[in-house]
Amino acid sequence: MKIADILRTKGRTVHSVLPWLTVAEVVTRLGDLDVGAVLVCDADRVITGIVSERDIVRALGRDGAALLERPISEVMTTKVRSCTSGETVARAMSQMTAGRYRHLPVVDDGRLVGMVSIGDLVKHRVREMELETGVLRDVAIARS
């Protein structure tokens, strides 16, 4: 299964924020959207970073409540890893596990086309395994 298959099912919506928004504003947006991460893009829609709940919690632990009034650009991860829609789910899962991150932008030919989370990948992998199990069960029953 490819990342494109997941995007066809879940959609290609990608949420982003501007780098000068405060941490508090981004926290509110994450809650309103019920997502765990957003991309940080400049006014020209160029990706400058990604910020996750984990990034914010780490920074709060280090800097305290004063962090909430600072720009999200001070908290975001600037080294944004991505995959293509042609990437296999297994490879993307491996990349995310090795890098210890849970959100992966999908970029084709330099254009952002979606974002997947580890939860999206696991959900589709479980469905795939259930289908395989069902087929094997049907074959076993047919042979008995």
C-alpha cells in the first residue's frame, strides 16, 4: 500500500500556521482542529517548519508559561522530513519510527499534497492485515 492510498481515504487537507503566531494561538488552533501537529508556512506558503503537541510540551517544560506569548517559530522543528505519495506505508512507518516523529508531510515534485500521521498509517496497516487474515481463513476453509 502506498501513501497515495491513505490520502485518497483520509483527504489531502493540511493545516498550517504563520510563524509569527504566538504559541498560545497555535495551541488553540491545534485544539480547535483536533490535530496533533501543523505546518508552519511563511506568507508565500513556503514550509518553514512543523510544530507538534510534543514540541510545545517540551518547550513549556523548559521555559514555563512565558512561552505562550512567544512566536511559534521559536518552538517549531525546522528540519521538516517528508515523503512522497508513491512511498510505501511500510517505508514511511519505518522512517517515522526511526526519527521518533508522528507527522509526515507528503510532497510530490516540490508541492505539498497532504500529511499523514503514524495513526493514519497504523490504521491502514491494521485494515490490510485484517483483510489478509480473512483471505487466509477463507482459503483454509475452502481447502478443508
